[in-house]
Amino acid sequence: MKIGLVLSGGGARGIAHLGVIKALQEMGIPFDQIAGTSAGSITGALLAQGYTPDESLKIIESSSFMRHLRPAWNRMGLLRLDMVVDLYRKYIPHDSFEGLKIPLHVVAVDLNAGEQVVFEKGELIRPVLASCCLPGIFEPMLIHKRQFVDGGVLNNLPVDVIENKVDFLIGSHCNVLGPRKPITSMRGVIERSLVLAVQSKTRDRFAKCNVLIEPPQLSQYTTTDISKARELFRIGHQYTRSMAADISKALERTTLELS
């Protein structure tokens, strides 16, 4: 049975994916295909390269991501991600999809064509970062003379990318809605509005997952809570462990259906 893992976007909350993956690996579940959007593409790339969830967490904590961002003076965004390319080449030096241990599929959006693009061959790091270019915050990433922005704009849980390549789909969704304290800043208004817009397009993809992992506690965190990486990792791990019996039953059902 081939198992696919789909990782959503969600900013810093994407660190919870690493805790989810650790729990799934502890259950002895392998992954044959990985699809990711935005933060999910970063965690997916580290997993596909062969890093353990704990190693990936240390990379994210030690990489000082924010210090590598540069202002985007051309006003297509507040920040540029081009300096981060060299940072990730330190951890994935071959910089290619073909060099990964697990097939990875990364979703970004062609801003001018208004369409989803799936990267799965050739250069790796710039497509992964293109998938993270949140409009208005980061300048679009230029690849082959095309401007790309965050994949979550059109597809924040790209199950459709690998559903025909696997027998069993596990979705890890960290862009969780839930009751929050009253919003008191412009940034909070923008962030909440983006989450609502993205979520409305994602619900129909939930049903395509054999297992959907969506820790409700993540609703209490923002997309910029990178300083709470350890907490986010722990939440993903503990919640997935609590689902162990349900995940095992779902795997057994699919095994019977395939036999």
C-alpha cells in the first residue's frame, strides 16, 4: 500500500507538521509521496531529504530565518526571500527534486496566469520558497520569468496533487480556525482574514483524506509564532499520538479493500 502525506500551509504553525510526522513514524508509517504548500513545502522538503523531525526542528530553530530576509524596495512586497535560498542550500546542497529520498510535490501560484503550478522536477529550493511568498508580505519569487506567490492562495491542502499516486492519504492541516481573543491590531485583522479566505477553499479537500490530522490547539497560535516552535512541535506530536487507534483502523480498512 502506497501512503501519501499532504502538508498544509500555516506559517509558524507548520512546525506542528514535524510533531505529526514524528508520531506517524513512531507508528511505523512510511511515506511514498509528499505534497506541500507554503510551510508544508518546507517541512516536506526536509522530510524528503532524509532529516528526522527532531533534526528538522533544530534546523528551523537555528537558521535565524528572519535575519536572512531583506526589504523589498520595489514595493511588490515588504520583504524578499532571495537571501534565504543560500540558507537552505546549506541543508539541501543538491538543490533538486531528483536528489530527494521521497518524491515531493510543491504547490505555488503563478500570479499573472492566476493558476496553480506544481513543482516536482529540477531546481528545488526556489520553488519551495515561492510556495511561501505570502502576497503583500513577500515579493513574488521569479522563476523562468514567471512571478510566483504562496500556494495557499489557491490550494492550501494539495491532496489533488498526489491522490492518484497513492492508496492512502494522510492530511496534516495546521491552518486551524477556532475561538480567539478579540483582534486588536491591523496585522491581526489581515492575518485572520487570510486564514478565513484560505480555509473556505480547503474544506472540500478534507473529505479526500483517509486520515485528517488537525490539532485544535493550533487555533491559539498565530502564523508568526516562530518563537513557540517547541510548543507547536509538541502539540502536533501529542495530538497525532492520541489518534493512533483511529489511524490504525483506517489503515486496516484500506488494506482489506485493496486485498
